[in-house]
Amino acid sequence: MQRIRAGESATAGTTPRKAVFLDRDGVINRDHAYVHRWEDFEFIPGAIGAMRQLKQAGYALVVVTNQSGIARGYYTETQYQALTTQMQQALAEAGAAVDAVYHCPHHPQGAVAELATNCDCRKPAPGMILQAARELNLSLADSLLIGDKPSDIEAARAAGVGRAYRVRSSNAESSDTSGPEADGVYADLQACVAALLAA
């Protein structure tokens, strides 16, 4: 599991922060399957504004994304990191800077031998969320997760995240209702955040 962090982690002894954990593909950007080039990266309408609202409401923003395309050999770690840097820059310029981005490059059936493994970071495993909580001094009970797949909700439950929501803006598994039930289901990130902040 690896990460790109925008700033320094919180110092020991400070009060844990609340965060919103966001899946990437299908929540922040359109899920065109294994997106790894900036020219193919398309923000879902309203997503940036929603992330900016979450920042203004006092939440840390943490992206947690499965990137099995690396293990499958579809793109490299270097390509992934380059895209992530550009995404972070675009969000920061729009007032929606993320505090950190965590990704899992593994897949049990991967074509890249060293990444073809069962790990504790690929959702539905909670590893990325737990690592973020340790490194960024986050209160999981006071935090939220917004994803588009049952595996996102399952990871949130396993990690002890306070609430977990699903959006239906993804192309994949949008009608899949298996796994643990979400605390709410919304059309997209913008609709989800509007409902949360109005509550």
C-alpha cells in the first residue's frame, strides 16, 4: 500500500480529526475502466464543488482507491503517480485539496508477479483506511466514507468508519446491493454531500 500525501501528518497529542474517505473511480471521476492518463481523466460534474464543501465543513479529504490495473500490467506505478499528482494539483487549485491519496496496486490474479498477492489494503480489506487513520490522526468513528461499490462499504465497516454512503455515478456495479447496507444511497457525490451537510 502506498500513498501520496499533500501535507505533513498531524502531530502526536492533537485531537483526532474527522475525515471523508472517498473512492476515486466512479465517485470523483468517471469510471472508464483503468483510467491512467490525465487526458482520459474526467471529473464527475459537481464532484469538485462537493469536495470543496466538505473541506469548508472541516473534514479532511482522503482518497482510498483500488488500482489493480498496476498488478494486471495495464499501467505502471509511475503512470499512476503522475496522474495522481495532476489530480491533486487540479483539486488544490479549485479549493478542494485532498489531505492524502492511498492506493492498493495489488490483485491476487495480477500479471506482475510481485503484486499478485492477497493483501490487507485492497478493499474490501480496511488497510488503506486504517493506515490513513494512524498517519493523519483521524477519528474513524467521526468520519464518513463515500464509495460506489459494496467493497467500499465493507471496508468502511471493517475499519470502524462512522457512516458509509454509496453513489450511483459509476458505470460498474451500480445496481449491486450485495454486502453490508450503506447508510444512504445517492445519485452522485454532489447529491450525497448536499444531503449530508443539510442534515
